[in-house]
Amino acid sequence: MKENITIFIADDDEDDRNLFIDSAKEVNKDINFITASDGQEAMRILKDERTLLPDYIFLDLRMPRISGRQCLDEIIQDERLRHIPVFIYTTSRDVKDSIELGKKGAVHFISKPENPTDIYYILSIVLNEEWGQNQTLN
């Protein structure tokens, strides 16, 4: 696992953000986090050239103002951001969404697990893989 990992998570549900962060800290206590509570805030932070670029971006699909889908579109079009692996992290279990977002550039579509322990296992896999463009988790 790479050292000094920074994860950006955009999710309008504060409890889900905190659960995600707590689970990731169990995988690696030294992970740094940048958070946003909606898509508009996410894009403002990510496009600010003073923001340290994260190693991973996790986007909730259904956020107010700007959706995770719209954020993904903007990230993929931004020369500075497009190399960062983007994971869709959502309550959706819609296979069509998963396929569409994979084609748009998301490296993986993760349905939020019902069991919080499963978040730990998902993140331990994600954080121990080398993610490049067009690579997906099977």
C-alpha cells in the first residue's frame, strides 16, 4: 500500500461520510481525507489549484446541486484531475448505472454495503490495488 494516501469523498450524507472515513482509518490510520457535502462543493474544491490532489476520488451518485454523474463528467474533462481513479460509492444497485459510469471513466461502481464491516473489506482491496485508467475491479 502506498504511503501518504489522500482520499477525496463527496457524499451528502454525513453519517455515510463518517462511516467511510472510520472504515478507511481501520485499513490505514495515516490516510488523509478531503470531504465535500455535495457535488458543487466537490467540484469547487477539486478545481481549486491550491487543493492537494487526492490519490482517489469517491463520489456519491445522488447528491444535491451537482450529481456524482455530473462530477465524473467534469473530472474526466479536466486535464489536472482526469488521471485520478474515480469510484462511484452509492446506494444504487442499478447495473445500467454501473455500466454507464464505467464507460464514462469511473474505475469502479461500489454499492454502499448494508454491513459497515464490509466497507473495511472493500477499502482494503481498493487501497492495495494499482489503479490506472480503464482498469476496473472485477
